[in-house]
Amino acid sequence: MKPFLSIVIPAYNEENRLPNTLEQVFHFLAKQPFASEILVVENGSDDRTFEIAQQFADRLQNVRVLRSEHRGKGLAIQHGVMAAVGEYVFMCDADLSMPVEEISKFIPPQLENVDIAIASREAPGSIRYNEPYYRHFTGRVFNTLIRLLVLPGLQDTQCGFKCIRAQVARDIFPYQTLTGWAFDVELLYIARLHGYRIVEIPIDWYFNADSKISVLRDSLRMFLDLLRIRRNARRGLYDPKP
């Protein structure tokens, strides 16, 4: 039976967090009335991430492990999404900072007629837990830049949980050029340019102190990526092909 939902989990040096995440995702999916699959995309880890993921795949039929030698979250997501076969594809961070049960908010029947649904820590009804003030502040500064330069109106483009209709994914992912942390901003820009509907879904979100994001280093990289998106747009690289 063709999966209704594919869950793509990028995994770089996640040997500690991945087992618990996979267990939670698997048990959530096992209780659903639809067929599903889990794709773990390991990309350039220095630890046992691939071996641990493969152990799950050997034990569970609906788990697949993909491997990419090149690092970059955007590259891992692209690899996983293009390999997914579900009608909907859900992108899920390996730290599972959003309760797994909230996935239901992003798909039918709870959410209908939406091309892309993105988790939002800023939408009315969302709750942040244990987040240090400096992280919230820097996140809001960066989101302000995103809204000014690329995506007006979206309050939280950087949360790692997003769901996209497979048909939409097949259209927009071939235009992706960024492989780092700002890849999803680029994809949302492409989606909006192509006329797809994007909605923000309020979630409960738990701060993880082991986050791999470096506020200073990655904020600079992401700002430069925003300028790259604007440059690519001016060059027509994202324009729909006739």
C-alpha cells in the first residue's frame, strides 16, 4: 500500500537522540489509520548515527535509511523528500522538540486544502518551553530580516517541522540551491512564487540545549543566504518553467 505520509528525519551526529526520536515517531505512526514510512537521511556523521538508524530499518518495515556523504541539513532534506513516496511529506528534526502527536495538525483530516504547513512558535496558541531569552531574541531579529528581505507575513520560517504535499515538493525542490540552515526559507520563497498556499501551525515547542545551531556563526551564514536568495530571484532562477 502506498504511504499516505512520509516522515523525513535529517540526521547528522545524532547517535544519542535518534533512537528515542525513532521510537516515538514509529509508535505514533503505528496508531494511525493510514500507511506511512520513515526516512532517516544520514549525511557525513562522525559517530554511529548510520548504524543505529540501520538497526531500526532492519527491525521495522516502514523505516528506510538513506546516506549522503555531503553535509548540510538542506541537502539531507532534499535527498529524503525526493526519495519519499507518500502523498504528504513531513520534515522532522531529530531532536523532536515538538511533541510527535502534533504531526496530526499538519495533515488531513485536521488540515485540508493546504500546500505547505509550517510549524510556528509565534502563531497564536503556540507555547515555547524553557527557551533562553537570548535565543528567542536572536530568532526574532533574524525572522524580521526574513520578513523584510524575502518572506513578508510569515512569523516563523525556521522551525524544523514542516509538511508539504508531494506534488508541491516535486515542483519546488528541483529549484533548491541552498544546502545549509536557510534552505527552508529558500523553499518557502519558491513555493510562494509558484503560487502555493502556506499556513503556519501553532505548536508546543521545547528548547533543546544540545541544538547544533551557533547563534553568531549561523546567523551570519543565514543572513548571507538571504542575500543569495534575493540575488537568485532577480536572476530568475526560481521562476516557474513553462
